Amino acid sequence: MFSRIRKRFTYTNVAMTLALVFAMTGGAYAAKHYIITSTRQISPKVLKQLKGSRGPAGPAGKQGAAGAIAGGVGVRSATLKAGDKNCPAGGSVFAATNATTYTCNGEEGSAGRNGTNGVNGASVTATPVPVGNSSKCNELGGSEFSVGDTTTFACNGESVTMKQLNPGEGGCKQGGEEFTIGGKKGAACNGFEGTEGSPWTDKSVLPEGATETGAYALFTTAAATNERKAVAISFPIKLAASPTTKLVHVGETATAPCTGTVENPGAEAHAAGESPTLCVFEGETVLVHKGGLFAIGVADAAKHVKSGLTGGEILFNTATAPAAAGEPPVEVSAEGTWAVTG
């Protein structure tokens, strides 16, 4: 029996028998489960639907422990001067925990070979240029220098003669100097005398015996009894001491130390140790108001002059009869001259 079976037992029969067994047992399993072993078994459309969105990032992990130093060592360095036993030409030394090394400078090399000779320079020839040579140095003479194809000249200079010019000569109304160079003439003329400058005084103080004069003017109004109006007098050159003041009224004749008139004021020199005198000459005094009066420079000069100054004075004019009630202020003008001697 078995021999007949062995005669029919072939590879094909075995394969068919195994296929039948798997088909019978695997069909029941596949009815409930489908085993997928590759994404190529799934439709691309279905596979796209199955892909979800990226999830949130997870929490950061804990910081890892510091890594260990793998055999690191400290290194110190120093410069070595020439003559060191380890580096005769100098260099640097590097020292670690377990070793010391040197970086030495190289020894001075031997002298190099001599270079080749350079190209010879061009020779310079010098030739005198005689005076009167019209083609060279403008007939003044000199020297001609030739270097290769280049020629230069060093010519003698021309002599300059000078002649003094009197006023009106050589086009100089105030005179001057005439210069002649190689037959050509020129002139340097004196300038015209300038106008007299401002007076100069030592330390800007009026010298003893010198007189300076000036004028003053006042244009104002007066609206109250005894109202005073001021006018300043400034000295172009300050005085060495504060002056006393003397008033010369309209119609009065000047008395010493005041001299002259309002048109030509003057003041005499003061004695040694005394103060100079400022002479004030009263000119016109005009009052433009019905029934009003105005007094300037009354006899008591102390009330009408602010003294104690060396650069000027201040005069005060006093109204004795102001404008009537309800009427505008009195319009007043006063003017005059002054003189003071240092």
C-alpha cells in the first residue's frame, strides 16, 4: 500500500495538498481580520485620509549633567631672551602639568651674496654761458648743464639800482623810490599824509593844562512843581579828579575860572592840589505852554549838578510853574555848552 503511495508522492502533489489545508483554515481567520503588511496594499486616497495633523511638541527634557573633562591640562607660557640655555636665540617656553616644551627662534643666517652692479648714471657736463649771448640767459651770462638729452641753465641775476624820487617825480606825488632792473623801471611811491587821529593820553586821563569842550541839549516836558529833568554831559577824556561845577546863565559874563561865551566856552587851569572846574554855559531855554515858567541853572549849583564823577556830569533842570490843571504837560527844551581843563 505504502509503496503505491510512494510511487504517487511527488512535489506537485505535496504543494496542492498544503494549499488546500491553508485555504480551509485561513478562510475562517480572514473573515474577521485582514493583515496589512505594506502601505502599497492601501489606496492612496485612503492613505491620505488616514494621515493625521502634527501633534503638539512634547515638554523639554531635563538638562543633562556636565560632561567630564577628558584629560585637559593647564598650560603656562613665558618669553625666553637670547642666551637661554634651551633657546640660545630666544623664544618661548610652554609648561603643562606633565610636560614642558620650547619654541625657539632660529639662529641668524649667514650673509647673502653681493648684488650685481647697477647701471651707470648719465654724465653731467657744464659749459659757461658768456655775458652778451642773446640766445642763452638773456645776455646775462651763467652756466649751461647737459645731462643726456636734457639741458638746463643757471643764469646770473640782474642788478637792481635804486633812486630816490622827490615829490612829483616818477609819477609819485609824495615822492618815493625808483627801481631799475635790466633796463626796466618801477617805482614805490609814498602814501598821502593821513588825517589827525584821536588824541592819545597817558592812562586815558586828560593831561594837566589841556582843555576839552562839548555841548548838551534837553528836550522834555514838565507836569509838576519842582519837577527835575536830567541831561548828561560826557567827557571824551576822563579827568584825574572829580570837578566842581559853575553855571554861567544866559546874559551873564563868565568869571574865573570860567572864560569865553556859550559860543566859545573855556575854563582856566586849576592850581595844584585843587579840583578842576566844569564851566556850564546856559544857552536858550524855551517853554511852550500858556502862562508857564521854567528855570534852568539857578544860583545854587549843588541842587542842579550831580558831582563826584570823572567821566562826566549830570545837570538837572527844575520847572517852577507846571501846567495848569486839565492841560497837557509843559514842553521844554534847553541847550548849552561846557568846558573843563585838566
